[in-house]
Amino acid sequence: MTRQEALKLVAILEAAYPRQELRRDTVEIYAMFLQDLDYKLAERVIAQHIRTQKWFPAISEIREACAEMVHQLPTTEQALAIVRDAVRTANYSMVKSNDLLHQAVDTVGWHKLLSSEYSEPLYRQIKEAYEKLRTRELQRLTALPKVGQDALDYLEGGDNGGKQESNYPNYRRQNESQSETTESEFDDIPF
């Protein structure tokens, strides 16, 4: 996005959270660290934040939400539900289709999980491993420059020739039915 677009998003945030007064240098820092994001993606994230959160977001929250929207990492609860379904149906491919979940299950071993009479301690281990892996992956994705249009196009099934790019790991998609808007949610705001 351009510097002007980044400044517009910061102005929208400031208007949406009137108790949060921003100094000029703070506005510049926000713009600088948001500028490498795709404008439409950041706009969606900020609109969602305004709808659901009471407090002004930190830069890292915006970047993390952008990474989560593009890469759609399952939450810990969703991941454990996938593992439980996979064990119940003895379908390892459900686990293997998600890189992080696959790594988490490997910490205890698939066969051990299948054959265990009391598997709750194993599920706890998987949960802890998945939470650590997910946190580390979100930090990595958040720190990357340009969580941008290429990733957004990939998420929306854009023109990528049907190939999965190596930059976008094999995460299980969620919220596929999430409504998409093509126009800017903030077009009518005079900033």
C-alpha cells in the first residue's frame, strides 16, 4: 500500500477509537510498519477489529490478524478437533494435511495415539506442541514483509494457475464461506 493509504487506515482507527490520541510520530510509525501490507487486506482486518474490539490495536495485532486471515491457521481448539476426528476414524491424512498439526502429532506418535487406552495426556502434549508451533509460525508470518496481494489472491482462489505457492504452507482452510467485499469498506469516509 502507499504511504497515503497507510495514513488513511491510521486516521480511520483514530476516528473509530476517539479516546486514543496519537502523536504525529506514532502515526508515522504505524504507517511505516503497515505500508508493506496489502491495502485491501489491512483494510479488512482493521474493519473487523473495529467491529469486534474495544481497544486501539497495536501494530503487531494488525500484522498478526493479516497473517491469520491469509494463512488461516486453525486455532488450538480446531486443531484438536481435527486430531480427535482423525483418531476416531483412523484417518491419518486429516492430520498430515496440516503441516503444524502433523508436527504436533509427531511429538507423541500417531500409532501411540491410536493404540492408547487413555489418550488424554497425549492430547495435552499435542495441544501444547501445537500452541507453540502455531505461535512461532504466526510470529514468523507476522514479521515477513509483504503479507500482500499475492497471498490474498491465493486465499481467494485467484489466478495462480491452480498451484499452491511454496510461500503458503499447507494449512487447512477455515471460514471458507466468510463473506467477501470487493469495494472498500471505508470509501465513504472523507480521509
